[in-house]
Amino acid sequence: MPMRSKLLVLAAVIAALAPAKHAFAQERAGVASAVTQTARGQVGGGSMRTIRIGKSVFSGERITTDARGRVQVLLADGSNFVVGPNSSLVIDEFVYRPEQGAGKIVATFGRGVARYVGGRISKNRGGVTIRTRQGTIGVRGGMANLVQRGDDTVFSFLFGKDLTFTGRNGREMRVYRSGFSVFASGGQGRVGRTPANLQNLVTRQLTGTGGAGPRPNAEQLRRFGFANSALPPAPGSPIPPPVIISRGVPVPGNRLDRNFANGSRIGYPPTPGCVSPLYC
């Protein structure tokens, strides 16, 4: 084939691939159902945009907030992510087949504070994967809080079927009773009771007015036409005992808040068996 013809064929292939790549990058994952103060999104190397209530959030879009920002992202299966101040989250992949109630959610939690509330996809084992610096977590049929400060991470199970954590060391642990958390540092974790002051901290961080803009209209919500199925268990449901793989260590009442308030690690002597002085 002459060189000119080869160049024309190559140019045609590049032209055909470019729109496909753009369409993939702009695949919609959900809608911003609440925004407070400043939350921004960025897809790949594109420009930053301000996330506004009722607007779409795309797969691969990095959501970041400032010191006062909060955003809630509603997905088509009824799942939602709440991202607190000074935080970042990417919804890497969202696939949903409503006729089967099946699909897949893959997200990356970078830093700060966030909450995941499960929808229909979360009812399937392995349907939800959240990547973090310390490892990956899965949430089945429930809700979990995520806290990342420096090298220390806490995943708190609120309700549902279970929360699993696989550390960078390959060790897996499972929590299926509310009030327990995985405390992770250095790519490994331990399971212990969730400190009350940590719950209060997350509640303060995630509480907001919901934004000053208008609420999503009926048409916007109709396109996400499945009500959130992540409801608490019925009263009186039996709660199995927690699965604690590592020995739990009591957490003093005021140490966690003091460290977070100062934004630094204070040099407390570690309790024997603790993963990190920050959470011991």
C-alpha cells in the first residue's frame, strides 16, 4: 500500500477512536442530589467544573471538596455517596441492569470523610468495591462510613449484611454487626468497636443544609427511578455476633477528636496490639 494511503487509513482510525474515548469518559454515573458550598469535578485531564445540584456526575470523574464543601451523588440503583469536606472520591465504574437488579459499582476513596448507602447493586455479593490506600472494601446491603486521615483509615459498619476489608497484605476480614469498624494502617487492619466520638465526628462532617439551589425535578428523579432500597433491618431482626479477627483494643474517649481537631498526629505511646496510636 502506498505511503499516502497508509497515512489516510491511520488518520481515519484515529478519528474513529477519538469520539469513542470521549463518550466513554463522559458516561453518566449519577446525579448530584445535594451540594453544599464548593464541590468540584474533573474527568481525566479535563478542566475542573463546579458540581451543581441536579447535574450529572460521570464515571471516572474525581469529586473534590474544600473545607466547607459537601456533595451527595445519587446512582440509578438507589445507592448514594455522601462526600464530606476536604475529601475526594472517584466513581470509577457504574454498571446497572435494572431488569435483573444486578450490576457493579467500583469507586476510589482518596481522602477525607464519606458515607456509602447501598442500593440494589449492593444486595449482591461483590457488587460494590471501594478502593482505598490501605486496601479494598466491599459493602453488602447496607451503609458504611469512610474516614481517611494521613496514613490511617477507619471503615465503620452502620447496618446491612456485612462489610469486608482486604488489606494490601492480602488478609481479609469481615464485620457484620453495627457498631464495629475496621481500623487500617500500613496496608493491614484490625477490627474493634467504633468509638462514639468518631461517629459524632463523621456526623458533624457530613451534616449540611443540602445546598441553596433547587431540588432535582421530577423528570431528573424519574431517570433514576428506583427508590433507595438501603433500609435499616426490621426491628427485632436477630443480629449475629461480630467477626473479630484481630484483638480489639479500647479507644479512649477524647483522643480521636483531639487528633483530628489538631490535624496532626500527637505522639501518644501506642497501646500494645494497636495498629496506630491515632485510633488506640
